Amino acid sequence: MKAVKGNKVYTIDDALKKRYQDDGYDIMDDSGNVVAYGRGKTVPYEAYMAVVKERDDLKARLDALSEPAESSFSEGKTTRKAK
């Protein structure tokens, strides 16, 4: 298992995993898959806002695509009056 942070790579065992993770190192298995991400990482505000904008755009597109389906579905409905 490896602890990776920037250009630093350390070979560690399970006993050191938590310590390195607390210090901000990503923990990877021998195949290179991330087992755990380091604590204390932050995302730049610009990147966060780009993701929020993309999410809002996708929600708007989804709403626009689902509107015709709802209106055409509701046109075929008939209502019954209670006796």
C-alpha cells in the first residue's frame, strides 16, 4: 500500500494508514486504486462554482425535456365524477 501526496510517495502498511491519511495523503493499493482520500483537502471556489453551474444547467435541461412528456401524458387522462 502507498501513501501519495504531491510528488511524495511512501510505501506503508495498515498500521500507518490512518496517520498518513490524517496528514493529507491519499492511500492507494498496490494496483494504484485509491483506497482512502487524505483529510483536509479543499476544492478551489472556482471549480466548485463551475460544478454548481453545470448541475443547474443539467437540471434545467432535464426539466425542459420532461415537460412535454408530462403534458402529453396528462392530456390523455379522463376524470370521473363521483356519484
